[in-house]
Amino acid sequence: MTKPLDVARIRRDFPILQRTVRDDRPLVYLDSAATSQKPFQVIDAESDYYRSCNAAVHRGAHQLAEEATDAYEGARAKIAGFVHGRPEDLVFTKNATESLNLVAYAFSNGAAKAQHGDDAIDPRFVIGPGDSIVVTQMEHHANLVPWQEVCAKTGATLRWIGVDDDGRLDLRDLSTIIDESTKVVSVVHQSNLLGTINPVSELMAHARAVGALGIVDACQSIPHMPVDVNELGADLVAWSGHKMLGPTGIGMLWGRPEVLEAMPPFITGGSMIETVFMDHSTYAAPPKRFEAGTPMVAQAVGVAAAVDYLDALGMDAVEAHEHVLTGYALEQLRNVPGVRIIGPQDDHARGSAVSFVVDGLHPHDVGQFLDDHGVAVRVGHHCAWPTCRRFDVPATTRLSTYIYNDTSDIDVAVDGIRAAQKFFGV
């Protein structure tokens, strides 16, 4: 049996949760889908790196450089292990958006080089008119706009899997959306707006069946549930550090070795090369091929500390805790007249991001009122504008929980919504 999280103890590890806001009100932080807060253990790990062994990695012959390199590569191994991957298959980027752009640019670069007669480009990364790229209607802009750009540059066609009225993918016409023309299927694991957990293994199987590369945006899943990248069935998986208790400024891209080996680089320069001549260069093997310039060493060390923290809690316990909170939030919000939840109405295959609208109130007014009462939530389209249009709302208010929240935080938020309705007379 999974041991419940001790939220009171966990909260003591997070210095920011001890502060007050807005007329000395206790902070109730319900915006972890945007970014998580950081425990002392992560803050100290990053700070200790700068105090003890800061140096350029992979290139120095002195002791500090050796220690910095060990810290960096040790972090890579730990983070890869967290998702059951190999360290040599994990690329560090500055965020998940860059991870997804790295992959998208591989297709743009591959198409451009192929047009200029470069027959060394793997055909999997050559795309053009007659080919298609498939996403979903619930994607974050980071997994939509880059593919729009690829299509605009190459002449490929963008297709998408629709969302039904319950906030789940409409898979009825999947065989007509993913077909022999499809070169890429890039989908979100857990929606940052709807909270929906998608059947990505099934979608990746469809991609494999037609020879397409499968890509998963796991930003909202890896911090909140056990994830084995091998079981997802994807060729590439992207996520970020700052949503899983780690620092900002670092993202991850895991890839199958044969895919990374075939993928053209995105950013070029130092550290990612094998040899350089005046008229041409050759590139290092992955993951270095995709890590041009000075890497984010301290941030990698911070994410490794976040992995230690989450491992100590147990990801099964993290998932169980959030499942309870999500069910409780859905129930409490449904009990408020005039509140409409956008997304699945129950906690089946659903994560902790819960978006809603309040009749008669703009989401920004709801968010501002809650902020005045010490409750931090997210308002807006959450970088998922097409999803908002699908549900005919300009924006939503979103509350999202994590390991340091309990049901009392949700009670404060719901009481604030009722108070806002009363204050505005709706």
C-alpha cells in the first residue's frame, strides 16, 4: 500500500511557502502547472555547485573542470534514470519548448539539405509536399507552432486529432488522420488546460504502423506520475525541469539512440563538433551534438536534486496524492452554482490541472480576486488558444496542485470563488 504524503512536513522544505502575500495573507499556491516551487534541497544543490566546483565542463584539465563535468554527467545519468532511460540518450536544452523546436528544426533542416543534394540526410527527417504532421487540438503552443512553421517552410500539411465535448481526444477517425503520408505524430501526454491524460501509447503505435516518428510532450506528466519513456512507445520525449521542483532554464529531450543519431543538429558552434575545417565540419555523437555552447550545468545539478526529492517521496505516492486532490477539487467546484469545469468532469485519466469558468465573471477578474485573498492561480488561455476556442471560452481560471498542497488549499480557493461571486453580484 502506498504511504500517503506528509504535506505538513513537505511544506517545511519550501521556503517560499512560508511567506505571506497581499496584506499579510498566507500564500496558497495553486499554479504548479505553470511552474513548481523549489525545496531547500534543490536551491542548496545549485548554490553548492557554484560555491564548490563551478568550471567549464568537458574541456578543462584542472580539478574544478573534472568535478564540474562529473556533476553534469552525473546529473544526466540520474535524470535519465528517473524516466528509465540511458544517460547517452538524454539531451539537455534550455526548456521543453527548445526541446520540441530542436526536433521541429531537424525536419526543416533535413528538408533544406535534401533539396540541395545532401544525400546523407536520413529520409525520416526529409519532409515536403504530400507529407503530413499530426498533432492534437489540445496542444500547448510549444507543440503546435513549431509544427506550423515546419509545414510553412516545407509544404507539408498539418492535421490534428479533435477534442470531444468531455475534453478527451476523438479517436474515431484516427486512421484517416494518421496515414501513409504521416511523417510526424507529436502529442501531449497530459493537457495543461484540460488535465486530460491521453492514450499516448496507442497514438505512438499508430505512428509506428505508418513509419512516422512519434513525439510526446511530457511536461505535465513526468513531474506528477511514474513515467517510463520506453513504455510510452515514443521516439522522442520532451519535458522541463522547472515543473518538477527543479530550476528554470533547463529542459530535457530523451530519444531513441537510432533517432538521435540520425537527427540533424539544431544549434551549431562549440562543444557539439567532432572536427572543424574552414569549409566544412563534422558533428559529435548524441547527446553532445545537440548541446552547443556552454551548457546549463548548475541547473542540471538542481534537477538531479529534484529527482532525489521526488524519488524519496515515491512517484506512486505523488500520483496517488494528486489523484485525491483532483477528485476533491472537481467535486468542490461542481458544488458552486455558476462554475463550469472545462475538461473531463471526473478524475479518470485526469491530471491535477483543473480549468473552469464562472458565469458572469471574466477569468481575469476571478484570478485577481483570488490573488487579493492570497490564492495564486493561473488565468488566460494557458498557451492553448485553440483548445479555448474549441470550448467557446476566451480564457479560463486554472488551479493546479502538487505535492505541497492539501484539501485545505482547495477549500480556500473555492471559498474565494464564492466570495468573488458575491462581491461582483453574480
